Amino acid sequence: MRELAAGVDSTPVSVKPEGAVAIRNAYAGLLLPDAQVALFRATDRVFPTRVISRGKRVRPLPAGPRSLGDLRIISNGGTYDLYDYVSRNRIAGMLVIKNHRIAFEHYEFGNGPATRWVSMSMAKSISTTLVGIAVKDGFISGVDAPLTDYLPQLAESGYAGASIRHLLQMTSGVRWDDTHTDPASDRRHMLELQIDQQPGAILRYVASRPRVAVPGTLWNYSTGETHIVGVLLHAAVGRWLSDYLSERIWSNFGMESDASWWLESPQGLEVAGAGISATLRDYGRFGLFMLDGGVIDGRSLLPEEWIGEATSPRELNGSRLDYGYMWWPVPAKDGSFADHAFSARGIFGQYTYVNPAADIVIVVLSSRSKPKGAEAIVDNDFFNAVVEALR
């Protein structure tokens, strides 16, 4: 293993009581709008974080001659427009990029181009993309390698016999309850471990969960599984995730601002399943990185066919599963996947949507009243309406 680089960490070094109360209440769906907005643009000052450094070059995002003023969204039996979507879905920031040019950019709640907003689970999609880069870089032999080849400490856990592919697809067969609003769920227990800031505590907890199915036979959404993705990357690459992300993508693709990533403890591992804070435009640039096939300056950072495998539906036990390597395939209005569209998603309405066929990237940052199910207009219906309007 390589020597670990000394990442640049930011304050605080512990979670303040008021920060702990705010994050617990947010996950429970019990924060009033102003308090929640303040939290979502300052979570890098609630938990200890590590900086994801930008480079010297900034990739321009020029404005294009497009408009969404006459957008027509059909959703849940109703017809809506852009103004309905922004107001009813509590949008904090929205960016639409068509043909690599900005077609629409808008901010609410006092946010602006310099505001960093929390990714929530969009970080999962970034973490699994780093696994692909680690495969291309030769740090990981491939996704069919046993997970315990890199994490032997899991040999006596429910993850024994699971491959890296099983981990990326969340089909390890290990039990996990990701219900954010249930204080007794595994996800809420993991949140308490984040608040406690004890090194290695999250991995020990995730590894203690029992296996309930043979690997590869059951899909179960698990933020704990993504934490293991982060532990895997750290072990295989010998770098902090923030540094690896900075070196391979953030500084080279031309992000305009530094970002940050939650840590499980001061000077510890990143929480790979959540907690990147970045600007709207830089989330858009990450979407463009995926739209461009993971290519920077003519060189592909990802193995051949990685993006297709990571973002496409698959079959599991005879049924279609609309989940890739922690990316969500997005069906078109007709239910097909002809555009090969996909998205990164986070609770409270965080999205990065990528449509290669239409050359469109959409970023939506939101502050909804509950972690899930609080949207008035289905987000996929909005994405498909934008594609239809700009195609």
C-alpha cells in the first residue's frame, strides 16, 4: 500500500451539539425550511471535512441560446411548468446544460454560484466512479475480484464471498435498513456513529450486519455498503478519497471551486455514501465528465464499457433492476432506455441527470421537507420534459 497523503482538513474537529441536533432533525424530516437551508449549505462546517482541491484551469460553461420558459411537465395526472417545479419542489439551485452550454441556471434561498450545497447520496455515484478509475489505474484488478482480497478484515463477516461487483450493485446479501426517518434504522445508527466521530466505528458496525441472502441474488439499498466502497478505495489506492478525486477529476476536468467531503472522524476516512459539498456548476461539470465518457484531454480515465455497465438496468432473479453501480438508469417518457440516461440521486431532492443521446446534463439541488417522497412533481418527469423541450 502506498503511503497516505496528508489531506487538508477543515474545522471543526468534532461535531458541535447544535450541529448534531440539526442533522438528526433533518434526517427525521423535522427541520423548518430556513434551518434546513442553512444546514444544507453549511454541512461542511457541521462535520469535520477534507478539501477536494480544484486545479489552476477552469472549464468554461458558456451560455447557450436556449429557453425553458414554455416548459410543459406532465406528472401525476397534472400539467405543470418550470415555475411550478421550482416553487413546489423547493429547488435551491438548478442548472441545465445542453450541448455543453448553459441553457438555464437559477438559484433560490439566497444561494448563488459560489454556494456549496451538500450532495447527500450523489456522493455514492462519485465514489463508485473512483472505483472505475482505480481499476483503470491498476490499483484494483477488476470488479469480479473478491472483496476480501483488499479487505481481509471482512473475511469473518457477512461480506465473505461477496465480490466488488456485488458491493457496487448493492447485492451483497447483507441486511441493512436505510430508512432515514426511523431512529432505529441502520442508517440512523450510522448517522450517530458519524456524530460520535470514532475512527473505524462505521466499518465495524456495517461488518456486524448479518447476511440474509446469497451474494448477487438480492438488491438492498445500503449507505453502509457505500462506506465499504470508501474503505476499499483507501486500502487499494493508498490515498484519501478526497485527494484521489482531486487528482484524477476535480483538478483536471476544470472545476472552478474547491469542494469538501465529510469525514468519519478527524483525520479519518471520508463517508463515501454522502457528504460532498460543492457548487452547482461543479456538480454540472462532473455530469459533463460522465457525459463525455470519462475522458479528460483525450484520455479515458475509466475502463472501456465502464459507464455503460455502471449506469444501465440489469436483470436480477428474472426481473429488471433499475440500478447500476450506484447510479440510477432513468427511463424516457415512453418507458424505454433508448437515450441511456442516468442520474446520481440524494435525499431531499439532489440530482445530477445525464442524457448522452440528447447531450444534456441537469443538476437539481433542493431542500424538501422530508428525505424522500416530498416532491410535488416527479423529478424524472421534469427531466424528460426538459429533454423533450431542448431536443
